[in-house]
Amino acid sequence: MPSVATQTAPRTLPHPARAEIRLEGVLHALSDPMRLRVVRALDTTSEELACSAFELPVTKSTCTHHFRVLRESGVIRQVYRGTAKLNGLRRDDLDALFPGLLDHVLDAARREAGRLGEH
């Protein structure tokens, strides 16, 4: 009898459905400078970025926490591709639920970064 190859299900992470995304959760996620830095970086590309692509001046466990807050609030989507966890901004969902919010927050963050001499 030929052996049957076992297939493992791809790893997935829980994400809120669009209807479950709450304004207070999004605002909380965007209120932290490190999380806002991640969102700003994701907004500049249409590609998904690995967690390691973000140079955050925090420990690995703190970085994991920040990505979890962003995912659980509905701001980002995280998917596994092989062993890499990739991140993408859920702009379509956020724009549908809260039109203009992300644009205004990111614009304000860019202005503040320029005022403070940051990138």
C-alpha cells in the first residue's frame, strides 16, 4: 500500500472580521509610537513585510506585543509564508469603516516626524 503524505494545515492567526473592528481599538493601536511607525511603513508599500523588516528599538517580545495589538485591533493582517510572518495594512477595511481616519492620522504622524527631525 503506498504511503499517504500527511499535509499540515497552514498556520493562521486570528483576525477580527471587518464588522468586528472597533474605533476605540484602532485608535488605541495607533496611539503608540512604535505601532504607528509600523503602520507608516506599511502604508508606503503595497507589499507585505516581514516583522524583521521593521527596525524598532524594542525587545523582540515587545515587538511581538505591538504586532499582536495591531492585528487584534484590525489595523494589520498577518499571514505566514513558510516560516516568515508577513504583515499588511488593512487599509480597505479601515477606509470602509472609518473614511479618512487613517489618512489623517498618518498625515499628522508625518508632519510630527518632520517637525521632530525624524524619518
